[in-house]
Amino acid sequence: MKICVLPGDGIGPEITAEAVRVLRALDLPLEFAEAPIGGAAYRALGHPLPESTLDLARRSDAILFGAVGDFSLDTLPRELRPEQAILGLRKAFNLFANFRPARVYPELVHASTLKPEIVAGLDILIIRELTGDIYFGQPRGIRTLENGVREGFDTMHYSVPEIERVAHVAFQAAMKRGKRLCSVDKANVLDTMQLWREVVTAVGKAYPEVELSHMYVDNAAMQLLKNPKQFDVIVTGNLFGDILSDEASMLTGSIGLLPSASLNDKNFGLYEPIHGSAPDIAGKGIANPLATILSAAMLLRFSGGLEAAAQRIENAVEKVLAQGYRTGDIAEPGLRTVGTKEMGDAVLAAL
């Protein structure tokens, strides 16, 4: 299995290094090749997603991704900013289904800002459509009107096939879990979301065992804080999924704990932690690598079909947390606070 490693910017190189160490320790037939992405690629090659990086990804079976983002490059034209690299990869490989699990480990119940009784035992999965919606819709831009006033505009749209394919993915995921699916939209205001609800409802008829519900996005945001355990699987569009999955991550105590998988219809995937490049702590060796390590487990599961190996990694992370190892973002009095490499060492020892 050929794995394309794209460390990226900020803490990206630090956290991906630990995930690669964990993958190598499994003694599986894995090959690793690394390439620049994001701001690092712009500085080296003049573009955030160079053709050489894209070519390496095409010759690979999966992508292990760190993070992109460099504030010093925010004045560049939009198409050259680091963040365009991840959007370009999603489009190039048609990575339309984004899996974002949010699970509260028993040892970290008190790390959440919500009361323990609200989050204890939480285990939800958010499936976000990733290649449509307002992020990719045309027309878009900034223009000056006849009266001299400038305005910005973006276009939200979804086609029936785009909604159908992510709905099938969500129903199939629900079948493997608690057989409950909540579709989140804004059908009371947006025509695009009216179509979304119609199509998801129609697809649901093929999955009679799954209990389907619908919820407006503003209510869903509130319910994630009020009673998050009511959810099992959530499916939603690109914009709403971006917001809700980040909200859900904080239920777990730290955004540094959550992995993600972005898949196409051939199970080719890009695997990354959901946090950003964190330039304020880059190079200090204190970033939490667990989200990236757990993303590597998802890589083995979805793109490699290696369920047992994925479980080994996830079990090792659970063991490390139970042993009291903590990085700064989840530090607790009386427990052992460690750095990025030390946490990686602990996971290797647990393996």
C-alpha cells in the first residue's frame, strides 16, 4: 500500500511524523513518499498544490495529510493561498464524503467544557458532503455595483446525484452503527436545502431499518450542546458540516483528538486531523499528535481494508489515555503532561 504523506504547514510535519512512526511499527507492507503542500509548497515551488505533489498523490493508494495554513501568506491571491491546496485535492480526487467521528473517551469526560453527564459516552459520526455547496458554487466573487458599492457573492447549489451519493454513504454508515440518521438542512429558508431534504427522504426508502429524522441547522447546533447523545449519524452539506463538526469536536475536550477521512467512491481517501496548522505552537514539540494517529487508523480501515490494524492503533490510543498521558491541550493536574514525540513514544509502547 502506497501512502502519500503531505505534512504541510505549522505543526503538520510534527504530527504526521508521529503517525508515520506508528504505521511503520505495525510491520505492514506500507510504502511512504512525502511531498510539499500548502504554504510550504508555495515557498518551495511557487504553488500550494504543485503538479509534482498531485502526481505523487495520483500514484498512491491514500493520502496522510497534516495541515495547511500560513498567516504570512494571507495577502496572496486566493488561488495561491495555502488553504487552496486542500480544496484542490478534494476536487482532483472527488473526495465527496467526509467522515468526522466525535467520541468522548472515559478518561477525558472532564476535559469537555460541558457537564460530564451531558457528554459521557458520546459517540457520534458526522458525514459532511465535501465537494459541492457554497464552497465550490459558481458564480462567486467581489464586484462593484453601479452605485459604487462593493458586494461579495457566493452561490449555494446541489444537484440530485450529489445529494444521493452522500445520502447513501450516510445510510450505509448508520446501518453499521445505531441505525439512526439525522439529516441537517435549512429547508425552511433555502431552496437548495428543500431539494436536499426531498432527496435524502427518497433515498431513505431504500434503508427501511434506519430511522431518519430531519433538523434545521440552527436547532442542530443548539442540540449538539443541549443533548448531543441524541445523535448517532448526522449527514449534512459542506457549509453546515464544516461548522457543526468543529462544534462537535469541542464536546470531546480538544480539537486535537479528532481524526477525519475524506473518501471518493473508490475508497481512495485523504486522512487528516480536523484541526489547523496552529502556527502559534509550531516547532515547539507540544502539539497533540493523537488526531493524526487516529486518522492513520482510519486510513488503514477505509483505504486498506485493514480493520484489525486500525483497531490496534485505536486501542493503543485508549490505553495511553488510560495511563494518564496528556499533551498540553488536555492536561490535567496530577497526570503526566508530555510533548508531541513523547506521546508518539507512548502510543508505540502501547502497541
